[in-house]
Amino acid sequence: MLPTSHRVPIVALSAAAEGTLAEVFDAFIATAGRMEISYGQLQGEVAQLRRELEERNAALESSLTETQTVRTALHRILEALPCGVIVIDHNKSAIGLINPEAQRLTAISNTDFKTLPARIQEVLTSAVSSNDEFEFSLQTESTNRWLAVRRSAGSKDQTILILRDVTSQKEVERQREASRNMLALGEMSAVLAHEVRNPLSSMELWTGLLAKQPDNDEETKYWIENLQAGVRTLSATVNNVLQFHGRGAGNQIRLKLATVLQNGFAFISPLAEQAGIKLTLHAGPKEIEISGDPNGLQQVILNLAINAFRHTAIGGTVVISARRKAENESQVVLEFTDSGKGIAEANLPRLFEAGFSGSGQTPGLGLAVCKRIVEQHRGTITVASQLGMGTKFTLEFPTL
């Protein structure tokens, strides 16, 4: 027990003080309640904000994913486009984007505008300032290419250029123009050939009459033979032009092949004499008959003979022979064999093409005309040759 001197005196509170304390306590409890309610509301709002933030983050992530997907898709589309795309960044004076096709077409390997080849700079500068598509030629290491370029939608700082390869289109246009020129040239050649043929026929007639004169000496005969050879060579060229640009197979009648060959042999003999070549004929069985046009067949004999004489050296031989085909007697085989210099293997597939000439010194119509006439007679013509070993043309016709 504490000493009497240290005891705290118990003071009795008045009724007024007790009332004030109670009011303060009630106010404290009320304030604490309101704070608790506010705290609960704040927690709810924080939770709501957290949910909204999570939703927005998810939406943003989804948007970023979609953007990346779209960007990847656009990149793949740009890579797969059949046309070239170049985006020029004017602020950096550089190429901001170039797809693989544009790189292939232009051979651009870097994006610094100032380091590009002068020709590329010139074209791109012109395209940026032009509203119309234009075409230009671009020489690369591998080829000469024609490109069409036009400006597409862009912005102030960027310009989009679209490039197309029009090389094949240009080639088609060139071939079409060449075909038109060839057609016009062919029509003109046919007209000229018609005009020349009549005087040639008269010259052939008169040279034939001169050759039959009984009082011709050897020198005169020599000159007449050379004149006949020149006229007949020129006549062959004229007839080739007319045959090539003509239509139909002529009038085909029943013919004895031996007679056709003997007439053709007599016609080409002056050419052989002039070329210094020994010409031999084995006409085959006299009873073999075919259906044919005598003028067309004589043209074939003349063309093949001229071709052989042209590629056979002086002193060489040309042999014409006919026989029935052993395995099919309803076919007759006609062979032209020469001892000339032969034909390169690479030229054999093109030998019967119109305009093709192995020497480049002839119009290239003779053998093409031969093939056309032979096929008009329901026949075939083939060639076998080796360089330095001569050439043999083999013709087959159905017999009657």
C-alpha cells in the first residue's frame, strides 16, 4: 500500500465533463466509420482501376501483336509482289524501302541515294517529279532490260515508285514490227519476182535457141553455157520467192519420175559445168510413176543442185539417184549426194527454216521451198551430213 503522501486523489468528474467526453468519443467513432467506408470505396476504385489497366494493357498487347502480324503480312506481300516497289525518303536522301523484285530489276545493292549509279539516280529523280508512267532502258551486268516506272501515292517526305519489267512486251513489239516489215518486204519481193520472171523466161528461151545453133564454135558454146547457168540460177531465186509467197501445190498430174529427173538433169547441167563439178544421174526404174507438179519438182531439183554446187569444191561430185524403197515398194526414194564440205551439226535442225543461211550469203529460201513443195506432194525430205564428209538429202514420195 502506498504511503498516504503518494496517493492520487480521486477527483469526481462533473456531469458536464462527462457529456463532453461522450460527444468527442461519438464523433471519433463516427469519423472512424466514415473513414472505414471511404477506405472501402477507395479499395473498390483501386481494384476497378487495376482491372481497367489490365484490360487496356491486354488490348494494347493485342494491338501490338496485330500490328506486328499486319507488318509481317505486308512485308511478305512486298516480297512476293511481281512488280518492284521503291520508297524514297526525302529527309534522308535515301531509299527507305526496296523490295526484292525492285532489287532484281535495278541491281540496287545499297540504299544511299548519293552512292547509286548515275543512271539510277537520273531515273528515280525523273520518276519522283513525273505524274505519268514512263519507260527506260537499263543495262545490267547480265542483260539489257526495259522497265516502266510510275509514282504512286506517298507523302511530303516519302515517294513510292512502282516498277514493271516490260522487256518481253518490248520484244513482242519488236517481233511484231519485224513481222510487218518482213510481210511488206515479201509482198514487194513477190511483185518484183512477177515482173522479173517474164524477161527471164524470154532470156532462157533465147539462150536455148543460141545453144542449138549448129555453127557455134567451142568458145561460143562456153559463153552460152555460162549465160544459161546464170539465167537459170537467177530464175531459181525468182521462182523460190514466188513459191514461198504463193499458195497451193500447183496442178499435179501423173508423171514418170525418170523423165522428171532427166529433164531436171538437163536443166542443171550448165550449172554443174560452170561450177566445175561432175554431175551424175541414176534415174532408177522407168516404170515408177508419181503424182506431181513438174514445175514444182524441177524447182526442188534445181534448188538442191544449186545448194550442192555452192558447197562443193571444183572437181567434186554430185550424184542424183532414185530407187524403190526396199521395205515399202509403194514409196520411191530420191537421193542427192555431194562430196562437199558438209554442214555443221548445230545448223542441221534449222536447215529448212525460211531465212536461215549457213553461209549468210543467200536469202535462205531454197531449202525451205524444197520442204514445202515436197510436203505438197505428200512426201518427206531429210538431211544427213558431217563436216568434211559431204551431204545427202533424202526425199520420199508415194508412187502410183
